Amino acid sequence: MIINVPENSDFSIHNIPFGIFSTADRSPRAGVAIGEHILDLAAVAELDVFDFNTAILEKEVLNDFIALGKSITNKVRRDIQHWLQDENSVLADKPELFVLQSEAQIHMPVYIGDYTDFYSSIEHATNVGIMFRGPENALMPNWKHIPVGYHGRASSIVASGLPMHRPKGQTLPKDAEAPIYGPCQRLDFELEMGFITGKNTNLGESIATEDAEDYIFGMVLLNDWSARDIQKWEYVPLGPFLAKNFASHISPWIVTLEALEPFRVSGPKQEPKVLPYLAYEGNKNYDIKLQVGIQPEGAEEQVVCNSNFKYMYWNMAQQLAHHTVNGCNINVGDLYGSGTISGKDENSYGSMLELAWMGTKPLKMKDGSERKFINDGDTVIIRGHSEKDGKRVGFGEVSAKVLPAK
Amino acid sequence: MIINVPENSDFSIHNIPFGIFSTADRSPRAGVAIGEHILDLAAVAELDVFDFNTAILEKEVLNDFIALGKSITNKVRRDIQHWLQDENSVLADKPELFVLQSEAQIHMPVYIGDYTDFYSSIEHATNVGIMFRGPENALMPNWKHIPVGYHGRASSIVASGLPMHRPKGQTLPKDAEAPIYGPCQRLDFELEMGFITGKNTNLGESIATEDAEDYIFGMVLLNDWSARDIQKWEYVPLGPFLAKNFASHISPWIVTLEALEPFRVSGPKQEPKVLPYLAYEGNKNYDIKLQVGIQPEGAEEQVVCNSNFKYMYWNMAQQLAHHTVNGCNINVGDLYGSGTISGKDENSYGSMLELAWMGTKPLKMKDGSERKFINDGDTVIIRGHSEKDGKRVGFGEVSAKVLPAK
């Protein structure tokens, strides 16, 4: 290996995720994460090793690079894997090609034109249903027929690390007749993953489940912050709005679908049978271990959730087929959230709403405090990685600190 | 006047709306509509009359022009008004600056980053509430406290004229136990207007009602097509999704807020009193006459609705203040729909759902046919204009033909 990669690094030679970074003397540009370093793709391009227009590697987002198509982007990834492992390759003895991640600023990897959030974890949908409607009607009648989803706000999606002020808004206090205005009292995280599309369609076109993976460039971790008290008051009948659009954070390195290939697993049996346009063949779920930690101000981080992306009832191919079955067009860089990912066990629930069960089972923190929801000063950290046969491919983390309301 | 403007033109000297057009020998560029012509702004720029970087007038969208700010864009509009009325101005004797609208292709005026749709007509919300929940609970408890809104799909918003295929999707037939897949059986228009923002905010910033108009560049007509049968099956609990995102059409000329200034009127009294962040002073509604026509294939157009934008319960300043009260950031070119605009009279309802009252009162067409919803081959045309003291300022039309499902 040309560069040292620590054991257990999410960014192993098997990964090679793409992102955008800058340093004091490098303007924002494309890079790949390898171990604790970033390989500067714009600098690699100067070695004249790529046969595409490499000016797109100096753009502030990866959209144009991704739009080259998988035949090119996959080749770049494989070439880099080979070069990094070959002591005599073009990358050898060129330390100026590498930057320490700790010395770089890591930006949003893509410009997101549209953001859709699904609701595809049956455990999460069931938990929320039990809390709001009771165990008899936990799942809505449409849930097992449709990968339920809704449109979110693209402008407020930001990269890991940017602190966020607690949102303010309208809520209806218990037993009150009129709403009040003030800081959200029930700020929650949502453990999600998101995929990013790498190909456009035209208005009127649909994507079949068997073609869907051609359209998926890669994945990120997603914290889809939610203001539960604002949500409760606003969401009937048109869905969540201000309860969600104040901020969502994503992990900044896009892990390609190809890097995740070794970690495919089968999904849950879907019963009743889905309509033909949602039927699929093969393994479309992915075994990605997920973890959520809360770090109170000045205290140690505490893991509050261990989950897995493999629990998803609806897979990404089904989500994309459903999204486009009516002719809705998609673009390179669009983001599609999984919805909160919960497992069967109580410690695998992907939100405070479920972990503390609507505030009835507060989580005990190591510093003696309790959490029903997220406090000011808390940093919420989501991590994710796959591991099999000694190969580890991970996402790093998406992390954000909550500041008091302005 | 340097160019002939027909009497009763929407695009009078008092209007000067901005758009993007192209012809066989002119690449897409900025223009203003005047009478039956377009004034080519990129060509005007060659006369060296503008003191900004005029390269932005040759872009395919107006976003960069709008982002110059109202001090510049309003001056451009006023200068053009003066020049067009001065027989000795820089525009005199230069027919090459003008193109007939009928000989041009008129494009989307802006790139829309995010699209939000409100639900701000009390008559529409009440009608829908009566149909789905009965007259006692017609309005949801939050409706008079919140300008209810939700996020829509930006990618599928297109300019007037582009024909559209009837969407396909999942619906649950009456008394059926399982959903079916097929062409939408209840395709509807929604008579809306939309405003376009002309200034960015940063994440965490809010806009007060008294500042909101500084952020609004102008307005367009909007047909927010809806598939009622798909909507009914999918929308609980997260709101409309595939029922809306297959297409929305807008009128291509953005009428500035300044052009609409003479047509301000007071809005309905808001009772109960709104929370302080939604309070406003002055006249924030606009008297804009709206009309919807249906033209069956090969038959005459028939007007089915006469309404007015002044009926809106929530005004645009309140919508923008609410949207940003939680710190949600906005961008130049974002679109905000009013929601369906209905008046009190039965012929002022802004959707087929209401006009034919859920199919119980089919509309009789001149050709003998009936309409409960929109048929294949129908063209739906929305028009809008303001008129006062002999001044007319209008939007032209947004028109689209429905083709059979693919």
C-alpha cells in the first residue's frame, strides 16, 4: 500500500468513497477517502491518467463527475484501488497527492435538487403506529402495498459537523385550546440512510426494479432531525413540514453501490405479495451495521442504539420503481432517505421517540442525566459500516451538535 | 410606444414580466413580454445600457439575474418602461430587438431548487373537509393557526404548453380489499398561483412578515395537477406524493411584485388572532382575476371556473414568515404555491373535485359530454390578470393537454 490505512478503518482499500474537500491552499475539489487521508483527485488528474474532462474534478460538487456514468466512475474507483496497492504505480512517491482528513474541510458531496424521504422500516412504522393509534391499527392499510414516502426540503440538507440551532415553531401544549410559539421541546434524531441517484430520467419515464441499481450511485448516512411537538400539531392532513425542514445532516463520503456489493443480503418476506411493478429478484438489502451515540456537553459519548440497514422492509430498488411509476423524473444528485431504521429489539430503535417510548422510559446517561429527547449541547453521532471476510467498508460518521434556540 | 401593444393585452406597458425564450437563431436568453412581442434583453444589453454583468442575460434561467436584487431588476423594468414609451430612446428603430411570441419557444423562467405548496384558501380547505370528514369537522384544528403547507417535487415542474401523459399508479377501488395498478381515473387540475423568491437566506435565519415582500421577486400561474384516486390511497400519514409529483405546469412570464402593486387589497379578517410572528400590517392580498377553461379534443374551450387570488386566507408574507420561522433556508428561484384557490360561489371552485363535487354533479360540456374529472385529450387552460383604472397587468396563461397513459 502506498499510504498507511489503519486496521478497522471505514475507508479501507475496499471502499474508495467519493467526496468534496478543501484546505487552506486547495479550493473545493473531488477526493476519495483512504484511511485517515484524502486522495486529491484533481491533483491525480494532473498526472494525465484519466480520459474524461477532468475540469469537473475541480467543481464544488460531484454532480458532473457522477453524471459521467458508472462505466467511468467505477473505472476511476478500480484504478485507484490498483494504484494504491502498487508500489510502482503513478501515485507512488507523491505525498502531495494526499491530505489528512483532520487537516481538511469536508463539504456537501453533491448539490441535491430534490429530496424524498421514505418510511420503509416496518419496525419503525409499527412503533409509531402503536404510540399514536394503538396496537390494533399500528400499520396503515397502505403500508404493506406502497413504499410510503414524501417530499422533503433539499435546501436545508447539510454536511456532517455543522452545528444546528434548536428550531422554534408552533405547538399545541397538552389540554391547551390555542397553540403557542417557542423553541421545540421534543427535538429528536432519526437514524436513516440515503441513496443518491447517478442518472437522469425524463418526465414520463419509469424505472423498473431490475434496472434501479443502475440509477443508484451510492449511499450516505442521514440524520433527519425531527421536532416531534411541531410535527404533531402541523402534520394533518398534508404531512410533516416545519418539523423536518430546519436541518438534515448527511455523512460527506458517498460509498458507491459497488463497494457495498459484498454485503448484499436478502430482505424480509413481503406478505401480502406486492403489485408486479414492485416485485424484484435477488438480494436487494445490505448488511450495514448502524450505531447512534449521544455526547452531552463536556461528557463522554454514550451509544443509545445499535441497528442495521438490512432490516428495511422496502428496498431501494422498490423505492425508486415506486417513485417513478407515475412518470416523476429524477436527476443526478437527488437524495432518497430510507426513513427511520428500527430493528426488533428495544435498543435498535432509530429515534428517541421510540427509544424513550414517548418520554415514558427516559434513557439514563452516564453523567447521571436523563434523556427523553435531545438536549441543547448534545452532539448526536451516527456511524455505519459493513464487514465480511476481513473486508470493512464504512461511512465514517454524521455528527452534529445542537445549540440553543436563537 | 415603440412597439404596438393590443388593447387588453396582459403584457401591457404596466407589466414588463421576465422570462426565458429562444428562436431558431437565438439561444435561450432573458426577455420581457410586451404585447404580442418579446423584447430580447440579451440584445438590448449589446447597446451597453445596463451596468451589471450582462452575460447572465444569456443563461438558460433567470436565477442569476434575479439574484442581482430588486434595486437592479426593478431599475431594468422601469428603464424598459421608459424606453418603450420614448420614440427617441435607445430601443427606437431597432426591430431586431423584438421577437413575436408566436415565433419563439418560451421556456421555464427559473431553475427551481425547492417547491413548497401551501393550502391557504379557506373555501377550498372547507370544501375538501366537508367531502372527506363532513361539515362539522371541515377545517382541521390547526388550519386557522398555521398556513398549512408541504414540500412538493421540483424536478417535475414544467412550463406551459408541454403535453402530459396521464399518470399511472396504485389505487384502492371502492370496496376492494387489495389495491390495483393502472392509469389514474380521477385526474384533476388545481387552480393555483405561485411566488418565486429572489433572495437567499442562511440556515437558521427567519423572515419577518414586514420584510417578506423584499424576498418575493414575482408571481406565476400554477396548475398543480392531482391524481385524486392515487392521493386517497397514499396520503395517510405523510401527505400527497405520487398523486402530485408527475407534473405541475407554470405560466412562463414572471410578473414582478412591483407590477402588481396597484392591485393590492385587504385580506379576510383572521379570527382567531394569529400568533405574533404571523401578524402583519397593510394590504397583503392582490386582486387577480382567475379563470379556468377546459378544451376537449377538437371542441371549443369552455370556462368552468372564475375565481380570484384575493380570496386567499393566508397571504404570501405570512406563508414566507411561517416557512422560515424554524430557520429553514430559502434560495433564489424557489417556488411557493398558494394551494387551490376557491371562492364562495360554486363556479369559483378551483378543482374538478369541488366543481363536480366528488363526481356527484358532473359538468355539462358544450359538446354534450360530461366531466367529473379531466379526460384524455382535454387541454386545461388557466388565465389570470389584474385590472384597475385602465391598467391591465396579466400572466397570460398556463395550458397543458392531457395525453393517454403510456
